[in-house]
Amino acid sequence: MGESKVWAGDRPTVKCNSTAGAADRKWSALDPASFHPLSEQDTEELEATVKTIQESFEQIIIKDSADVEVTTTDTQAAVNLQVALQAAITLIISISVADSSEAERLTTDLMGNLKTHQVNRQQTYIENSRGVRVTTTDTDLAVNLQLLLQVLVSLVARLDIL
Amino acid sequence: MANFKKMNVDDATRKSVDLLLDNAFKRNKVAFKKPKLSKREKQEIRDLLKNLQDGVKNLTKQQTDK
């Protein structure tokens, strides 16, 4: 079970109908009357909590299953990398712009442009299954990292040291 | 064909980022000056960039390999 520890706001409440009887837990995608185990959550409430720039939330529930393999993105590592890239950009700007207040203003402006609103929410429910391979990816984080890297490469290229 | 397309996308991304930076410098009326760096400092920056590139590559590779 993978759960991100990257939170800037309130953690959304996700309820799972785990105490429901066996009959309730039988879910069919083709049956409109069927009750999905994760359908209890209040989506309006979730939307209200999304006020921060970046949130990542992942929930994986596995029940009565065997030989299940789950691979998820290491969000913490990705966020650490993001911070390192931002620090490197700040470093290059600060050594290339003589005035520190100008450097700070430029960095703030640049980071503001690079900010993407990211909300990654994934829920996976596996029940009565065998031989399942699940892979989840956090594309938003990967895109943001690529963008920051491109900016850093462009800045370093201007130093003529590559 | 796929490589050609990828190259075009990469070029477009590079150009866009260059323009974004030019615009940010211009808007803030900031002049980018090449600092005087020692050989060691230049190497440190190159190493830092290489490490970060590898980090991003590994993370995105993990995702695409899956």
C-alpha cells in the first residue's frame, strides 16, 4: 500500500466500505445499482481541500487476493529531486546576477511561471483477484521535473561551461 | 520517424524554455552576466547538472519501463 507523505493542505478523507457485508462488497461495473466500495467518499469535500499547488494522494486497497504486485512512484524522492532542481536554478541565477535583490526577484518570477497546479489522486481497489500487476504513475510530478531540468540546462548553457 | 518527431518536440521545448528565460530576464530588467568561475567550480556545476539529469532520467525511466 503506497501513500504519499507530501501534504500542504488537509488530507482528503477517503472512506472505504470495509465493514459492509459480503453481498454489498460484490461490485459490478456493468450494474448501475452496484455499490462501489470507494463510492462513499464525498467528492465535494475533497474538491474543497484542493487549495495547494501540489498534492499527491494515493490509496491502494487489496482484499482477498493473491499474487498481487503493486508498483508506485516514489513521490517523496520525486519531490526531493524537484527541490534540488529549484535550488540549482536559484544557485545559477544568484551567481549570474550581480544584484541579490534582482536575482531574488527574477527567481521568484521564474518559479511562479514554472508552477503547475498539480493534484494527483489515485485510488485502486483489488478484490478476489490473482496474478494482478498494478503500476501507478505520477505524470504531473514527472512533467514538472522535466520542465525544471530544461530551465536549469538552459541557464547553465548560458554560462558557457557545458 | 519517431526520432524525427521527438527531435522536433525537444527542439521546441528547448526553444520555448529559452524564450521563457529571455522574457523573464527582460521583464525584470536583469542582465545575465557570465560569472568568473574557477575550473573546480565549473566542474562542480557540471557534476551537479549531471546528477540532476540522471535523477530525472531514472525517475521518468521507472515510470515508462513499468
